[in-house]
Amino acid sequence: MSRLLWSQHHFGRAPSAAWLSRRPALALAGVVVSAGMLLAVACAGPLGPQGPAGVAGPAGAAGPAGPAGAAGPAGAAGAAAAAGQNGKAIAAVVQFGDAGFRTSGDKRNWNMGPNTVQASAGQTLRFNVNGSHQVAVYKVAAGTTRAQVTAAPDTFVNTTVNSPFDNRDIGDATNRVALGPSPRAVDTAAADRDDALNMDVTINEAGKYLVICAVRGHFLDKDPASNGGMFGFVEIGKPLTGETLADLTAPVGEDADVTVRFGDPRFLGSGDRRNRSIVPSTVEVKAGATVRFQVGGNHQVAVYKAPADATRQAVAANRGAFVNTTVNGLFDMRDIGDTTNRVVLGASPRTVDTAIVNQSDATNTDVTITVPGRYLVICAIRSHYMDDDPLANGGMFGFLDVR
């Protein structure tokens, strides 16, 4: 019998132990392999259809916030706020004379308080004048003290030089930065002198400044009641980084009832006729009300009593009939110095060192008229008053009606 036939013959029954003992590996391998192959063929059916998707699970927790994005572009600038009465914030107010002691000769009125004031360059100081005083500001050395000025006043201001208004006043112009209106230029019967003598000063150059009353007797007085002389100091420092001004949009002290623009600040260029205007050109107020002439440019306020029926046309036709334009000003022959019927004369632009001090602030003039009537307001610079150019509205003058 061949081997193949023998095997087929013998697979029909259980193999003998002797046979198994002779070929155990072959027999076992043949059974396992054959069974595994048969099992695989017998059990693996075709894949069934895919079942439906399961329900979505709950959302996971939010992750941490990402880094902040870049800043967006700046928004449009807001509208500018309205300017105050004088167009500038006031950094400090100085009482030039004590309002509680205005009676003639009372030396307690001959004081400046505070006696020393500090400000930054470009800030505005307001001198509220109380009495018969004239503000004068001089540049002095940084180490100057009150004791030095008291001991030797002529070292700092030459008190022997007379003022052009009155020989009782000091007229020294050396190192003088600004000079306010003279009390001799105010008709106290018609106008409130204190208002007319008030002075705003904006100093642009850092340093130490001596402020005196230009009335000689007041500056030189050694009486303890006047604190040894009517003077004080202003110390101007360089502007601090990020420094802001106090926003006092209304004036401190006596508030103005009406503000008149004396010169158009938009046209400050030398010789620009559009600057030679007064707006409004006619103002009506009650007796005792204060009118602030806010000067914008190279001008000097002068107020004259005028006939009740005076008109703009009449003044334009014959200006000399209302103000004698042939009389020269005391500080400059180009200015008008007529005192007839003059009620108030403000500070002259010729007395301001424009390299250091803001001229417009120093020549602002407050006027309080107590006598009803019609008043002619002119620029005391002759060519401004006489100008008949339409750009100057036919001349720099207007009216103040006091009822």
C-alpha cells in the first residue's frame, strides 16, 4: 500500500498510539492548521450594514482666554470747550492792595498778597488791584531777597526816574517787563478805578521777577503796616512734564458782565486791517456793570464821554471833534494822549516786553462805569482809530451805552 493510500485509509479511524508516537509534530500541526483554516472559512460571514451615528456627547469646558488684541485707532477729537472770559486759565490770583483798607493814606492797603507767588512759564497771573496802585514788573537776579530790595531799592528800580503821567510815580523802564494802567489815567468820578487797573500777566521766560507799585511812596514805604514796602516777587519755573493749568474758566474776583473783543485774534499779523475791529461795536450795560475789553493784538483801550446823540457816522466823518488826535501819547508820539472827557486809559502796548510777556494779557482792561450816558471806546493808537478801511470796519472805535 502506498503512503497516500495508507494515510487515507487510516484517517478513517483513530490513529494508533504507536503511530502518534512516531509523528506527533506532523499530526498535531496538520490537525491545528486544518482546523483553523476550516474554522475561518466556516465562521466569517459578510459585513452587515453600518449602524446609525451615536448621540453627540456634551460640549467640553471652554479653554482659557487668548491674549488681548492690539489697541484700536484713536477716536475723533471731541469739540473744544468754550474759552473763559479772558481766554486763558488763571494759575494764581494776587491781591494788589488790601481791599479792607482802601481809605486814603491807610498803609495797610499798601500790601501785595501773597507776597511771593510761584508759577510755570506760560501760566497766567491775575493782579486784582484794590486802591490807587499801578502794577509794574521787573526782571531781577535769581537770588534777590526782600531784605535786599528794602535795604537798597534803587539797586533794582531807579526810583529817581519820573513817570510820564505823574512825577509822584516811577518811570524806570530798565529791565521792566510790563507796566499796568496808571491810576492817574482813570476818571474816578465816572469809572471804577480798581477794575480799570486790574492786570493779567502771562510770563513766558523762567526766572525771578520783582513786582512793585509804581506809585513811588508806596514802593519806598518802610512802615510795618505796609510790610516794609509795596512789592513782592513772582518766581517763574520751567513747565513741568504733564503739568496742567487750573481750569478756572470764569475770572476770579470781580466777574465781567460783558466781554468785548478788542481786536480780532485771528488776524494778529502786523498791519492786517482785519485785526482793527471791536466786537461787538456797541454794548449796552447797566451803571455799575463791568465790561471786559479782551485785547487781541497791539492795541490800547481808551474810553471817552461822548454826546448822547453821537453816531458811528458822525465820528467817522469828524474824529477830531470827539477826540483830539493831535495830542501825542505819553509813551509814544504815534498814540493819542488827549485827556479831555477821557474816562479810562488802559495799559499801553509800548510798556510791555513782548519777548517775555504775553502782550494781549497785559493790556486787557476791565471797565466799570457808574455814570449813565454814552461813551466812545477807541484804540489810542492814532492810525487804528483813524483807519477808514472797510476791513477795519471804518475805524477802530465803538460805543458803550450805560443806562
